[in-house]
Amino acid sequence: MPITQFVLKVHSRCDLACDHCYVYEHADTGWRSRPRVVGEAVLARVAERIGEHAAAHGLTVVGVVLHGGEPLLAGAEVFRRAVGLLRAAMPEVCELDLRVHTNGVRLDEAYCELFDELGIRVGLSLDGDRAANDRHRRFADGRSSHPQVLRAVGLLREPRFRHLYSGLLCTVDVANDPVAAYRALAELDPPAVDFLLPHATWDRPPERPDGLGPTPYADWLLTVHERWEADGRPFAVRTFDSVHRTLSGLPGLSEALGLEPVDLVVLETDGSYEQADSLKTAYDGAPATGMDVFRHAVDEVAGHPGMAARQSGLEGLSAECRACPVVRSCGGGLYAHRYRDGSFDHPSVYCADLRALIDGLAARAGTVRRPAAPTVDLAGPGLTDEQIDELSLGLGGPETVSALARSQLALTRTMLAAVHGSSGVARSAAWELLADLDSSEPAAVDTVFAHPYVRAWAARRLSGDPSAGLGPLAELAAAAAVRAGRGDSVAVPVRDGVLHLPTLGRLVVGGGAREALVTGGRAGWTARTDGGAVAGSGDPRWQPLRMVRRGIALEDVDPQRGVHRWPVADRLSDAEHGRWVTDLREAAELLDRDLPEYAAGLWVGLTTVTPLRRRADGHDVSSAARQAFGAVAIARPRRADTLGLLLVHEFQHVKLGAVLDREELYDRGDTRLFEAFGLTPRPIGSLFQAVYAHLAVTAFWGARARDTEEARPKFRHWRTLTDEAVDLLANNGALTPLGKRFADGARASVDPWLRSMVG
């Protein structure tokens, strides 16, 4: 899994003496031996490492937080040099999201002008009013830091610097008045506030003053939430928004909540890689990896066992957490907060507070706005000559696969318009809502339309399939409305007792309900059936679409998914979902290591894995559907390496199918049958698909044959069959000029294998 967030320590000391600081006041003492200021050699190597990682994984955005200690102690020239080196090292297609987090004491007009010049946004730490802030955030001599922080915020609120103001971080102290703390923060007009639970472990538990009840941190936050809601949500609060999103089956926004993998690495002033800073609260040396930028690439630290533990989702949690009904919102809490007696295999020390907070927010879910889910921009030009050449080799990097995805989305939109145009319905509330949302919230509509089985349904409808009714059009509108979060309502059919929202999940309504009014409200959504029952994203009958890897969903609820060659599996148990997460992580690591030229495009284009039923004879089965770009269907094999092979094999069909939707590669009127790969004779189109898929299969076994004895006969077998099939394809006389170009590309991939001494 690529790393997309980096915390770069530019200074390792601080000008405040906050008694709750996890860097200087908790268990870890690593700061004592590190350089105060990051050096030129470290900065240069950091930039090089981040740039090469971004290029290798085709990243389009990389976030870098310039941090400390107190980063402003480093001085202006360190910031200027760091940003210059980082920008110079980034691939042209990769954008830098630069931020600095400061205590604000030294933030002045000169620094604001510098950050404006360099494009660095600024976050500040502030715990509320003066009484709340000075409880912890003081100078070493006891002086208050509050006036200096207010002066810094005042600068950021000036019109010329307002665009730099990214928000405030407030560490919760239950001894502070939550309403007073909230009001003090709200008066500063922040774009966002992040409430941070004070770092603690079971060995060093948080303060729980007498008389405040068993869940004082939840009570404090719920009081803030009540005031925030009454004020009309004047700014974003990541803690609250994360809970609301996870209750709706969407990814969270914080490593402290939800089951999304954590993709963050810390770079210290000496160039050493560390895990998240919060681990400093566990024990001395807890965040260490033993790696540094001079000897190790970012991919190596991404494979560190500690990093893997924070990317394993549900499977990586304790048994108690996995059995908890709110685990998908809580995610076990922050990893560091689970530490006890040498192990992180425990619930969070804030377990009771997190449960009370999530239950409390779920009860109020009808009044809270959930922001639209982020999506990628799928608009853009078609394939270039260079991209066609890349595809002809059997490959396809991130930019090329993204171009295919854009063309597929455009085709899906055209097909949906044709569905509506041929429906005979002059005015459709669902279609009008989609058109309206497409104008104001296009990202929400694109996310829904890009789901693989939307086009599969449209294709069935346009082909005259009598079972393909118009109900899915209303489902698409409802799903887009939920993602947009504007409060729109749309009537959606309930089929066989189930309400389905594409890309989100399904609600098992049961009973005799035939329709539900779905409202994409301020915190997820609600559904009112024609029988009068009301449900929503927090309902226990809601079965959300679950993720198995960042950006990849495990699709076991969509009623349109049965377009594959083999029967699809029913809704999987949590345990089976966990096994998918684990196996896919292992398969991804294998592909990233052994087959990076295929994996880079795969992780951009693969959005959906659909579980198939296992065959009774135990044979592995997998499938890709021409009308479902981005999806592959697989019966989970017994080995993760087999899963990796099936993924790249089937995604070859996905890529070639997208090419064939826009280009002619062969004479479609040719009726001859061709025999290759020991398969039954098949037409030219199937031969083309088989050759293209087996380019990846042969590459897979060739990569493994370098290190694994058992892979060598398989490599010899597949390179022989692929060589023969490429000859058959190239010489059959049915190819267009572009098809011949693809055959030449296949030959260029096969020839080096024939000369290989491996095997």
C-alpha cells in the first residue's frame, strides 16, 4: 500500500513546556539524541525518497506536514529549502499538499508571507479560552501562551492570509468547561476544529476526575456537539464527521476512528523513519522502525510490521473489538491507546467513551450534515500514442488506466441517458434529481455512475432484458443524494424486502414494503417506507458496502453484480470479510514487489472485488465482465499469491475490454475459431483476450521464478503457450492496423522471456 501522508520534523525542540505533550512528557525519549534542526542532506534525501515513491505508485497527491517540536523554530530558510527540494523531486502529475502545524507563538507577518509564497497552509494548537489553554500550554517559566496564539490566529483571519488558515487542534481536558472551550474556538472563525483525546494507555490511563461519570470524554464531546449543532455547524469537526461517515458505511477521516488503513510515515530530523507520533505515549522506542532515508526506500518502511498492524482493519483488532457492534465506527480507537503490558491487542483505553460517543451521535444522526465523499476527477482526454504502446505490451500505468476509466465513465453516462430516453417517461423525478445534482455536486454523481454494475444494468436494459426494470435509476439518484448531503428526497423501490443504494450498501427492510422515501440528509440518510417504518444508516439492518483495501470495495450486496460467468456469493460474514482483507493485503504486497509494472495500474483501475461461490471441486474461479469496468469477481483462493495472480489476470480483461469499447482491433465479422492455451476453439475476440490475459500470467510466474523453484516449470509452461498464441494472433489475417500494433507489443513482451535463462 503506498504512503500518501508524510510528517516531516524540521525542528526537534519546542518553546513551550506543555505538560500533556506526547513528544517530551510521555514514554519516548528519542528526541534527546536527535539534531535540533533538520539538515540539508536529510532534506535532500527525504525529498528524493518521497518523489521516487510518488512516481513508483503513480500518486497524484502527496501530503507533507512540516512539524516539530515547534517547526517555526527552524527558521524561514529551512522551510524555503524543504519546499524547494520537495517540489523539485515530485513527478509532474503529483501535487504537494503542504501544511505546517504550530503552537502559534512565533507565527508573525513574515512567516505568513512566506507560507503564502510557498503554498503552505497553517494549523494551530489551542485548547479553548485562556483558562483552558493555560491549564497545559505554558512556557517553561509558567507564562501564558494564550495572547501569542490569539495574535497568530488574528493574522490568519486577515483577508490576505485567510486562505492559509486550515484549522485548530484542541486537546480535550474534561476539567475544562466544554461550552466555554467551544465558544472560544468558534469565536476564532476556524474552517475546521479537530478535538484530540489526550494520549494515554492502559498502563498510563487518562484522567477521570471523580463526579464526572464513567464516560467523561464522551460527555464532554457530546456537549460540544450539541452546541455545534445548535449553531448550525459553523465549521467542520473531524471527530464528529468521521463518526457520521462511518455510521453511513463510508470511510472515516481520522486514524483514530474507523477501519481505514493508515498510510502515514514520520520523518525525524536525523532522517529516520518513524510510525505515528502518538505511539510515543506507549513506551520508549515504540514508534521506531530502525530505518532511515539514507538506507531505505519508503516502500520498505511501508512493509514494517508496525505499519502493517495499522493497516489490517478489522482483522487486526482484539477479539473484544471485533465482537463490538460499533467497531466499524470506532475502529478500535487510536492504535497507541490500545497499549497494555507490552501489547496493542486490546480495546482502546477510551473504549467506554468511544462507545458512548458513537451511540450518542447515532441517536442524533437525523440532524447532522455529512459531507459528500471525495472522488477523483474522471474528465479528460483520450488515449495518447504512448499510452496505446504501453497497453499493447500488456501493461498500463496509472495515467493510462485513469484515461480508460474516464472513457468508461463517459460511456456509462451516454448509456444512462439512452436508458432514460427510451423509457417512455417524459418526466422522471429521479432523472431530474440526477441532472440537478450533476450541476451542483458532480463528484457525488460521478462516484455513483462509476460503480461497475451501474453500466451492467444499463446494458441489460438497453438490450431489452425484461428483468432490467427502471428501479435502479431511482437507486442511483438516492445514492447520489446521500453522497451530496443536500437533504434531497427520492422514492426508491423496495425489491424482495431490500432497499439498495449503489456504492453504499443495502437495507433489509423485510415485510410488505414496496417503496421507501430516501432522504440524503445531514448525517447519512433516512428511509421512510410506505408502511410507515423509518430506518437509516445507523439501523442494524443496514449492510454497508465494505472495503478490503483503500479505494477497493468488496461488493457482496449489489443486485446487479450477477453478470459474471460464475455464481456470486451472498453477503459475507465479518470473519470472511476479514480474511479477504488479510489476503488482499498479502496479495498486494506480493504484486507491488514482484510485478510493479502491472500493479501500479491495477490499484488505480480496480475499484471492486466481487466474491464468487467456491466450486464444489475446489478449483479456483474468477471472472471479469465486459460491461463492468473496474470490477473483478473471484472465489477467494486458499493462498494469497493465487489471489494476486487472479487479480492481474482478470484486470487484463478489464483493460482490454475498455480498449475495445473505443477501438477496433480485429474484424468482428470473422467467424473462424482458434485453438490456444489448451482451451476449446474460440473466436478471434476471445483469442485476443486470452493472449492479453496470459501476458500478465507469464510475467507473474517469470517474476516468481527468479526466487522460487516451484514457479519455474509454470513459467516455462506459460511462456511457451503464450508464445504460440501470439504467433497465432499476429498471423491470422483478421487484425486491424491497431490490432497488429497490439500483437507486435505482445511479441515484444514475450521475446525477452524466451531468451531468459530463468527456468
